[in-house]
Amino acid sequence: MTNSVAVAGVGLHPFGRFDRTVTQMGVSAVRAALEDAGNPSFQSVFCATVYSGVAAGHKVLGALGLTGTPIVNVEAGCASGGAALMLATNAVRSGQCDTALVLGIEKMPRGIIRSSFFEPWREQSGLAATPAYFALRAMRLMRDSGITKEDLAQIVVKNRAEGVNNEIAMYRTATTVEAVLESRLVCEPLHLHMLCSPNEGAAAIVVQRSDLARRDAPKIASAQLRSHLPGSILGEATPLSGVADENIPAASTIAAHAAFEEAGYGPDDLDLIECQDTDAAREILAYEELGLCARGDSAQLVRNGDTARGGRWPVNLSGGLLSKGEPLGASALAQIIELSNQIDGRAGIRQIENAQIGLAHTVGRGANAAVVIITK
Amino acid sequence: MTARMVHDGLFRLDSDGDIRLLGSRCEECSHLQFPVAETCSMCGSERSTTIDLERQGTLWLSTVVTNAPPGYLGEVPYGFGVVELPSGLRIITLITEKEVVEFGTPLRLVAHDLGINDDGEMVVTYAFSPGSS
């Protein structure tokens, strides 16, 4: 017998650049989430972060006088928030605890981020250029799926149009295909506005047994994390050395299959999606990896507007990372909060009709990917 | 000026400027890896042989980097991409062209001077360049 698990409360600190510490941002998100859930007691804390240093979650809970429970700090690259949510969901589902607190906090360094992932010789040789890896992935998508630079720009236009209406987003102005293509070329084919900005922010979610939460609280139908399969690193975000990976499923695909199987749904059942738009090509690749279309067929989804507001699968109604920016630990949780708010009818000006089943997807360095399905 | 390899064991540099990348071939599953590794990333075996990798390949993916990434010793812009060797191994590499190279273009391995380090030595790494050797 396993427990049904609910999103009992959510809280966000805006994403952007702030003159506040990562602890202060975490405190504000946690306070908001606990208040939203009716200030329940909790028995476990999972804190997602990549760049906040030792015992970052302990500092947030310490500042609130809420220590004493187990606090686990979780790092899984861009998927850190999804990983923390998976751990909390499993803890509540298995009966290990009734209520768990998940938080994600980040204050990203400025500029191209130095990552301990790369050895010194790769840095010296110029092989540690993260946007260049995104560019290679985009090049591959263009070759395999017939995606054009205009398609990439169209994703930015779509997401930034939604970001206008999201008060926590860093960029709140709409843009055009022309403006995106006129922004500085970073690494062919990616222009500056096609890349999300690493930034700062915090998010928190109270995960609770459904029978203890308010009756209409959204449910966590599945929260899955998967890493890449041997040999397939080249196909993910961090190609270093590898073999032909055309027949090796990506981490995102494996995580999505596991989530669909546990939830008992498939891509056709989804009403909305939040997916990893670290760069515009990454979002389009996710369409294929999540099974919205066959491999190589994503261009039609973009050109038909299938993933825009009013389309078959609205993707990134929150504005995506292209509008919000990406504070690694917090970004996946903000996706889940968008789904929960839409399903809960609390998305304000961004609200869509009949939102019942949503999927959140993050993928990043490792490689690893998280897929979470939220339902009414 | 003294030349220094960017990392020991990545490649062999002969006095006549001839360069060979070193890789591992797994004795259990034949998986190829670059750089040399103690364990096979496909099957986990610790039985491997260090081999010379092929010097010829074809362009699999390429882009051009316009901003110097952290720690980089060379100049921008520079070519960056993936070369596919005849054995099927795909390697991330610098590319000597400062523009996007077409898929399938024949590439050859070259020694590439990156820049001067803090000790006044010329740091040498590997790169691929259009053409045949």
C-alpha cells in the first residue's frame, strides 16, 4: 500500500539578479510554501542546489528556526530540483514521512560558468565552453530534424510572450524572430537570445500525503530521475567522448517512459508541459525525447504552433528558462509550481482552460534527466 | 621556447612534429575510449590496451566559439566540434577553421599551439584540420 502524494503548498522567490544571499531567497520561498500549505509540521527536508556550497539547506532552515529533521542537500545538475522532488515524493509515498519540504536555491556565478565537471586540460584547450556544447546539440538537431534558425527563434518568441505575464520572470518583454536573429551570435547557430541566462532565485514545495492536504490539492502522479546509459554521453548535454548513440535512448526518454508508466498516462493525455529550454534547440529536442512526435518530426510541431498557447500541448506557459533565467537548484521546482498552479486554477493571467495533467522535464550535466507528472 | 603538452598521456608528440592521440581498447568488449582510461565506460572492465587512434576522420558536428571560456589559453574565435574516426569513436576537438565545417569533411589530426602558460612554455594540444595527411 502506497500513499497518494499531493503538492500541498508552493512558494517562489523571483528569478533574476538580487542583492540578497541565497539563504535569504530560500527563507522567503520556504516561508511562502509553508504558509500556502497551512503551516504543517514536516519530517524531512530535501534542498536542491549546485553552487551554494556546504550544507546550504541547513542554513535556510536554520534561519527559520526549523531544524531538527533530516536535511539532505541534493545535486543533480540542471535536474537537481527534480531529484529533490523525487526523494520527497518517495519518502511520503512509502510512508517514511507524512510531509516533506523540498526547496531549491541558487545564486549562479556571472558569465560563462566555470564547472568542476571539466578537467584543467579541457579548460586550457577551450573544450569547456558550455554554450558550444549546446550549439553542437542544436547543429545535430538541425541536421537530423530539419530545424532552421527561424524555428529556434520562434521558440524564443513563444516563451518570451508568456514571460511577459509571469511576475517572477527575469525578462518580461516580448520579442520577434528578427530581433532574436539580430542578437549577437554566440556559437553558430545559437544567438544570445536563444540561450537562457544563469541567474538567482528560490522555490519551495510542501509534499504531503493527499489525505492530509486540502482535498483539491494537485497530485504528484510520478517523479522520476534517470542518468544516461553507457556510451550515450555524446548525445546528451556534455559530449566528451563516445560512440554512435543513435540507438541508445536519451536519459530524458528513459525518465519519461518511467513516469508515463507509473502515472498510467502517455503523451496524448498531457494538457500542458514545462520543459528544459536552456537553449531554444534543447526545448525542440525534448519534444522528440518525450514522445510528442517521432524522432526527426519536431519541426512540424514548432511550425504548426502545437506547443504554443492554444495548441495541442502548450509548452512553457511560465515563459520557460528563456524568460525566467535558470537558477539551477530552483528551476525544476518552478516548473512544477507552474503545473500545480495551472491545475489548481491559480495561474492568474496565464491560466489555461481544463488543465488536468501536466509534465515537467529537466535535463542537464551528468547527464541526467528528471520527469515529473502532476495531475488534478 | 619549450613546448609542453596540455596534459600527459593524451597524445604522443614526436620530435618531427608527428602527433598521435592515445586511446584505450577494452579487452572484454572492444569499446574504444579517448582519453586513455583505467576502466571501460561501457562494461566496467579494468583490462584494456593503450592504442594509437586513427589520425584521419570526418567532421561530425562543428561550431565556432566567439567568447573565451574559463581557463582557455588560446585566441578567439576558434573552431570546435566532434570528429568521427573510421573506428566509430567520436571525439570532441578543436578545429583549426574559424567557420562552421560541413558534415562529412575529411579531417586530419594536427598538433596545435594554444598559447604561453605562466612558466613561459608554449602549451600544445590536439586539433583537427580539413584535409588528408
